[in-house]
Amino acid sequence: MKEVYLKCDMIPYKKSSVNALIDRLYTITQSNYGVLSGNVIWFELLDRLGVESEKEILDAFGINDLKSKIYNITDIGLYQDIESMRVYLMFKIDDSVKCGTECVAKDISDIYAYINKIETNSQLKANIEVTTDGASVSFPKDDPVEHDIVSNVFDSVRAVYKGLNNIKSETGVKTGVAITGLGVHFDSVKEKLGFSISVEKKELDNAADMRMPIKNTIDIAIKKVTE
């Protein structure tokens, strides 16, 4: 477990406002299974306290842009620095958890949910393909897609690309995923051995937690070419 301190001093602000900020961030984290983006932290600080915190967020979490996601957050609170007598937001992160297939499954489930919000007559709704080499995103040509959906899809596609490459580094397996409104399809390759498997729309839509069938399917795709 490690602690990350966001070096924006909380002392000048009302205790009730700071506590409300912490409660809000923690609630969002819990609803996203321990995941926050830099953008969410930045917006909540700006909206609730008027604090511009982009540089501090990038420095604290070691990320390159605010769209990056921070995983495995278990708690959020306050930390008092004795030397400076300043009080900072503290994020507890479980760094013993390797962000492999579980994190990728979360990002893929987000993409599936986003594209199913698209209003179109096309059953596919969209076609999102991500591999360790790159990604392609296709939306319906004849139907407008909300800006927020497009933006969220691209954010999650970047996270999936990063996650698939992390899996490749850890296992030697090259994986690829295709996501449409009809389900999720996976390919895995290691050396000369390849495998394909899909999760259909019915299974995803009926799952209490969509991440689980996706994670289980990725795990199967990896095991089939490594065991």
C-alpha cells in the first residue's frame, strides 16, 4: 500500500467543503471499482474549491495528462505535512495489485456501455478495435454521436491499449479486442499459437457486473496460448 499526496494546501478552505470534496471523490472511486481519472480530480477541486491543480495531479500520480486513469485507490483522506504545516489530499493506492486483465476488463466494459448509448439503427452501433499495435474507432456514418460519448470512448480506448501492452510485457501474449453493440471479441497470440473467443451481448447485458465475463474471457484467451 502506498500513499500519494496531492500538494494543494487544504487549510485555507472550509472544513465542510474539504470533507464534501473527499466524500465525492471517494464515492466516485467506489462506483468505478477503485478507479479515478486525473480529469475527475481536477474538476472536483476546481468546481468545489476553485483550485487549479493540473500540475499537482500530474506530478503526484506520475501521469502525462489528465485523461489518464489512476487504479486501485482504496481510500481518500487528509495528510498533514509537519514541516510545512500544510494539509494535503491523501490517496491510498494498493500497489500490490497488478493492473492486468481486471483493469482492461473495466475499460472494455466502459466502452461497451458507451457505444450502447448511441442512438442508431445499426446493430453494431460502433466498431472499436484495439490491439497491442494500435487502435481503430468507427462510429455510425449517418447518425450523430454525442460529443461526451466520443470523448469517453477515446479515453477508454487509450487505457485499453496501454493495458493490453502491459499484459504483453507480463505474459508475452499479444492480445486484441473488438467491441461492438453485439458483444466483445478477443484474439490472443503467442509465438505460433493463436486463439479466439467472444462474449455475446446477451451474456454482457444479463451480467450483474459486466466486468466479470469480460475478465474471465480475457483470462481464458491468455491461458489457451500459454498453457
